[in-house]
Amino acid sequence: MTDKKRLSSSLTMIQSINHSDQVENVLRGICGLFSLKHMTFLVVRAGAAPTPYPYYCTTYPKLWTETYLAGNFFEVDPVVDILRWSRLPVDWSALLSEGTSQFFDDARRSDVGSRGMTIPLRGPHGERCLFSVSSDHRHSEWSRLKADSTHELSIISHLLHEKVLSALDLATQRPWRALSPRERQCLEQIAAGLIPKQIAAKLSISESSVRLYLRSARRKLDAKTSHQAVARASFFEMINI
């Protein structure tokens, strides 16, 4: 399956979610498309709501999930702490230390996966979420998978953010301003994996114009990144992917 087809299929599955009970099957389906072992989506905070960790969905083994919840591992999981210091995808290998090695050893023994990556997500109204994927691939295969998939997984994570919060009635809804044809084109090309220079060549416009259209689209969609703008525009069916 091509990268574009893989992303399109994933977004179609996410758009089919009407209730939070459907999320796990969607995560399993996306895992299959990307040859991943597990996926987890955790809502750390839903805007100004006082309740921490109001929702999670995971494909992890039931025993590990039960152990995690019973031990309130939210407070010691180094992955959860990523939200405090990073806005970019983080490989779990960067979290290894003397203080975290036991946690990751326990997770591996519980069949969570020997390698993983987490994408932190921040919404415009204070929402904080984490999207994690794991694998048992060897180091070289894992590195190749990350290089080939991180762009798509970032878009997927943002659409999950929109869809899950909406399904849980945790999202703060607001009307979005319509995108111009050029803004839609630029977001669609970002979704396809192109960078502004390549988009400029494809659309026969200047690179500065592309960046202007992307900046305008982000502003209209109240998005901090182009990936978030793509996900939000897809969620509201403003672009085709």
C-alpha cells in the first residue's frame, strides 16, 4: 500500500468513529496498515476540565493496562512527562535512564513492545493528549519505519485528537472560516508529504506565497502547526486527502 493510500485509509477509519467505544478497533486497523504492534491515545487534560486523564484507548495487553491503572502509573510513566518538555515526536529510547529502565523493562515483559514513539498534542483550548505507537522491529527496521511514517502518524494523531474529543463531547466547538482554494491546495500537498518548496513548484507559485497560504490556513483553523491544520481541515471535510 502506498503512503498516500495508507494515510487516506487511516483517515477514513478515524472519520467513521461515532462513539468512543469504536476507537480501539480503529487503532488496531491503523496498526495493521503501518506494521505496528500497538497504539494508544491518552487524553491527559480536556481543556479547562479539572479531571485528569478523562479518557484513554489502547491496544496494549489487558493485563498491562490493568496493572498500569491499578498502580496509577500515570504519575511515574516517563512518556506522560513528554508533554512538559516537547512539542515534537519523541522516541522512547530518549527516555531511557537509570530511573526509567525498570518501567520500560516491565512494559516490554508485558508485551507492550520493545521500541516506541510518542507524539504530544496540544489543542487551542488547553487540551493535552498523547498518541503513542510501539513495535518489536529491530533497530534498523524501526528507524526506517519512523522515517517513512512519522509524517503520516503526526497527521493521524491530530485527527484522532479532533475526533476523540468530539465523540466524548470534550471538544470546544467553534465555527471555522472558509479556506481559499490555494489554502486548500497547500494543505492537501502538505498531507501528501511535500514541503513548501516542492508545493511551490507543483502549483507554479512562489515559495513565499505557499508559506503565506499555510500561515493563513493555520490562523483560520486556530492550528499551531500545519499538521494540525491538515487534520482539522480533514475532520471538517474542508480538504480531500
